[in-house]
Amino acid sequence: MAVTDVAGMVLQVGQIAVWLKAAGIAAVIWLIFESIALWLNYKRWRDVGNIKEDMKRLEGKLDRILKKR
């Protein structure tokens, strides 16, 4: 009787381990996708910053041109 109880407990622990393994794999995949998204958003944010700097420079040049008139 004790052997079947131990076997049942081992099976339950095994099932919990399978679920934990699946949750761990899902978490790792989610982390990979999030890090890729963060990297892409950083590149886009940097490009937007460069565009803003270019626009400020162009606005300054336009202001100087319009003041000369």
C-alpha cells in the first residue's frame, strides 16, 4: 500500500515538474521577444531623436533666411 502511495506522489511531482518546465520555456520565449522589441524600439527612438535634431537645425536656418528678408 505504501508503494502505490509513493508512486502516486512521484507521478504528481512529475506532472508539476512538466508544468513548471513548460512555464519556464514560455517565460524564456517571452523574454526573448520582449528584448527584441525593446531593442527595435530603442533604434526607432534614436532615429526619431536624430530627426528632431535635423528639424531644429532646419528651423534655425529657415528663421535666419526669413529674418534676412
